[in-house]
Amino acid sequence: LHVGADPENGEIQAVLLTENSISDDATVKELLEQIEQELLACAADGAYDKRKVYDALNKHSPEVEILIPPRKNARIWQHGNSKAEPLKRDENLRYIRKHGRQQWKDDSGYHMRSLAETAMFRLKTIFGNELSARLLETQTTQTLIRCAALNKMTHLGMPVSYQVA
């Protein structure tokens, strides 16, 4: 199950259920097609560090801040002497090389990715970890109904958390 969640309100905005053989990065274009408004930022884990993901995000939302950590052995895609505009991924990689991965996560706001994980946790906690349908088509319907129900619950109210000093 692949979801796109709004970090501001926890609402699931894009849903795609695939077979296990489909890689995470192959789902991005289809997920983005479900989101009408432009994205301000998109955070995902390192599995999404692929050119087609960056291309799809830039095509959907040209001004999007992409918060995907480059892999540990990542190389620059477009060197600084190029006349083209710098790639967002390369800027992230340069920052990581200069300041460290943890500092990049702290400074970039990468933590917003955990809010999508929280949406998945809420979904699994409320509805369980398994689907009762057998066919992918009916499993997809079951998943969409669950996500719609979770969004309804989210709109009714979310807990407010704050740090106690």
C-alpha cells in the first residue's frame, strides 16, 4: 500500500495498492495524478531516490521542495559547471556531504515523512493489517473505503500533542 498524506492535517490524499513486485518509485507518477493541487514539499525515504521520481515531482509541482535522502553511495547527477539549473537532489547531496545526513534531516524538515508513516499506523491500527478480499481489484476497493473512512475520522478531530517542559 502506497499513500500520500498531507502533513498539516493527516489526510490521505493519494492511495495506490500494488502487488509486491512493484517498486516504490514506480508508483509515484500514479500517486501524483490523484493530487490536484501543487505540492509545497514532498518527503519520502531513500527508496524513492530515482530520477523518474524527481522528474515526476518536478513535472507535477515545479516549485516543490523534494526531501528524499540520497543513498549513502550517491553521486552528483549534474555537476556545478553545467549551465542548467541545479538539481534539487544534488543540492541535498551537497548539503549532506558538507553538514552530515542528520543535520540535513533536521534543517530540511525531512521529519514530515514520519507523518505519512503515522497515517499508515492509524490505518493499520483501526482496520487491521490484512485485507479480506482476494482479487487486487476488490482489495483496492476495500483499501479506498478504509482510507475514506480514516479521512472522515481525521476530519472529526485529531489529538493535539505538545511538549511539556
